[in-house]
Amino acid sequence: MEQPQLDTLQNLDRFLADVQGRAYRIAQIATNNSDDALDLVQDAMFKLVEKYATRSAEEWGPLFYSILQSRINDWHRRSSVRNRFRGWLGIGDDDGEDPLNNVVDDAQRSPEQHVQLGRSMTKLQSALQALPLRQQQVFLLRVWEGLDVRETALAMSCAEGSVKTHYSRAIHTLREQLGEHW
């Protein structure tokens, strides 16, 4: 494998620093588990550096999200098998952790605004988690990451028409559920 140049490595470091928070949030919403989400993002970052560091910077976004999507899908497959065994054995898996409680809000807001924002964020997280996985991921990649239809299709290994359909359905569902909150 060809060694990436120092400039490329510095650009890759900046890319990863820029994307890590948003990618973590995407994975956290998909898994509803902060530890698993962190593991998925770190794994995706390592794989991007290992396999694609020599690619152009314009390719990193779709490649990274494609890797992350693959890791999330793998996680869901493993979880469904694990949950079947837990169900048979009667073992629960509820850690009760709410990652939104750990977010620091530096803005100066009144107590009423804090309560309303908390309710809105709780409702948003619930609505996002209730979406089917493909709709959830398309929505997050399009809205939070700002990927266009082509980049999202590349990241999710699907057709552009599928991206448009999933996005439209996600927006429609979220608008119905979040009308008074957003």
C-alpha cells in the first residue's frame, strides 16, 4: 500500500475531527446505545484510514458514511440474534441511560425554554428512533450531514430513487409526529 503524504494525513485528521460528532449522533440514534455508537464510529474511522486514506478528500464523506452504514447494519443483525437469545433466556437489556442528559447547553435560556427544549429533543429522538432504519439513516445523512441524493445513495449502497423515497417518507412521518414541537 502506498504511504499517504503528510498533507493528506493532516487533511484526513481534519475530516475525521469534523465528522466524528455528527457520526456519533447518527450511530447513537441508530443503536440507542452510546458505547456501541462510539465503537461503530471508531471502527468506521479506522477502516477509512486503513483502506481509503490515499483517496481524494472529496471521496472521504461518502466512503466514511458507507462504512458507518455497513457497521450499523451489522450491529442490527448481531443485535437481533442476541435479542432472540436474551428473549429465550429471559434476560433484559435496559441500562436506562439517556445521552441527552449529558449534553451541555451553554446558551442562556429561561427555565421554561429549557423545559420546552428538553421536551422537543426527547420527542425528536423518539421520533427518529421510531423510523425504520433506512429512513432514519437517509434522513440523518441528508439533513444532518448535508449529503446530496447521489452521495447518500453511494454511502448507503442503494439507488438514488430509494434515497428519495426513504427521505420523503421520513420527512412525512416526522412532520406528523413533531408538528407542535418543531
